[in-house]
Amino acid sequence: MQAICGAHDENLRRVEKALQVTLGVRGSAVQIRGPAKAVGKAERLLTDLGTLAASGRRLSGGDLATALRVVAEEPATSLVDFFRTGALIQASRRLVAPRSLNQKRYLRAMLDHDLVISTGPAGTGKTYLAVAVAASALKQEKVRRIVLARPAVEAGEKLGFLPGDLAEKVNPYLRPLYDALYDIIGFDKVARMMEREVIEVAPLAFMRGRSLNDSFIILDEAQNTTPEQMKMFLTRIGFNSKAVVNGDITQVDLPPGQQSGLKHALKVLRGEEGMAFVRFGRSDVVRHELVQRIVGAYDRWEARYGSGSDPQVER
């Protein structure tokens, strides 16, 4: 009961808010009040969490958030099965687990396919999980190196005004990839691996003319590639290699009239064997809960007024 309720009944309050029910604890029993459908979800949630806690699993705030997300997406899903068979990835210094059903499908797809293309908003774990799987593959010696690429596309800022040479100008555009590497593998270890070229982080343009064997290749921000760049990247895949392509097709920073290589690839490659496609939505955002609300607010605004519009604020 203590594990289910949390400190000062914090977990119960979160369940009440998420499922719109009222919970009351009497001894070893929890009373649930609310609409029948919501009560059913809460009962299933608390029962499964109790089973997990009784088996010795320590339930964290992240586990509860994950459980609420899974129940909201597919109420019939067994949380016990989800947590026990959640495609855990031992990525260097930490154990990485999926935080939504789509993340679980995404992890499974990367393990089972040589090419995975994922789309969805920021904060859904596309890049982070890809780096985790890459680090795990490297640790298990399934690949010999990790290659991370990103198009250095100007998103409102001009590269020419940034100080330094070309490498210094594009480095800020690659920073999100470094952040994921440092968090999963560790700063010092990443630095040593980069010195030995076991890990390479580079602008997409530097991929031209190469053939990458025994590698785990990740292309981030792929919505900002052209169809020609996307084809170039996909044809870099060598023997015993895996490739993951990530992007958000609603955030294209290419010049007006220029087709996104990611959107084009989704049409061209759909139905081909040996690859998987995963689409994330707003419910998969696993950052601070405010991020999910912000993404939802922007989606509602653009659905009503269109992208980039600035109508007068209604009173």
C-alpha cells in the first residue's frame, strides 16, 4: 500500500487528477468513486501496480507517469506485462526503458529491423532511445562504431554570423546529439571514443561518398533534408549496419517550395520490406508535463488558425 500510495499519498493524487476519480484509503483497501469507465481504469491501474510492487519492483514517479500514459492509450494493456517485457536496453552506464507503448514499439523496431524511420514532436524520445540502442549495440560488439548525423539547416539564424570556422559554426546544430551521448554513455567515455573515432558526430553533408559498414547510423532532424540528401544518406548503409531516421514533419525549416526529404521518403519507402515506421504523437511526450501541454496548445492553435498565423487575440 505504501508503494502504491507514495509519500503523503502523492501517487493517489496524481491518479485522481489523471483519471478524474476520487480515491479514499481505508486500511489495506482503496475506494474509487467516479464515472464507471474511469473507475475501471483506476481499478486496473492500482491492481497492476500492486502486483508489481508485491513482486519487488520499486515504483518511481516515472513508472507512475508511464502507467498513466499506457492506461490512457490502451486501457486493456496489462501494466505487469508492459513493465516486465518492456524491451529494457542496457546502454552503457544506465538502463533505459520505454515510457509509452509507442516507445516500446520503437525500441522493438530498432532491435528487429535494419532501417527505422520515426516521426513525431519533440520530447517523444526519438533521438534519446536511438542513441541508447546504438550504445547497447556497441557495448555488445554488434557494431564497431556509432555515427550520428544532422543537417545544419538555418532555422531563422544565419550560420555566417556565427563566430569561428565551419566546424565551429555547425557544432551548435549537433549539440542535441552530444547531450544524448553524454547522458547515456558519460562525458569522459564519449570523449575517448570520439578520439578513437568509435563515435562520430557530423553534419549530414559530411556523409557523402562514404559507405558505413558495422555501424549504427542515426540521422536526426531528418525533416530538414532534401529528397536528394535523404537518398544519399540511406545509400550510405553498409554491411552489418543499422540506420535510424528521426524527424518532426511539422517543423520543416527548409526554404519555401523545397520538399522535405523525410516526407518524400515516407511516401517512397512505405510498404518496402526490412524497415519499420513509427509515428509518435503528443501523448508520447515524456519531458516535463508542461511540454506536453505546450505541444497540445500549438497543435490546437495551428489547427484553428494555420501555421505561422497571427490573428488578433480574442477577448
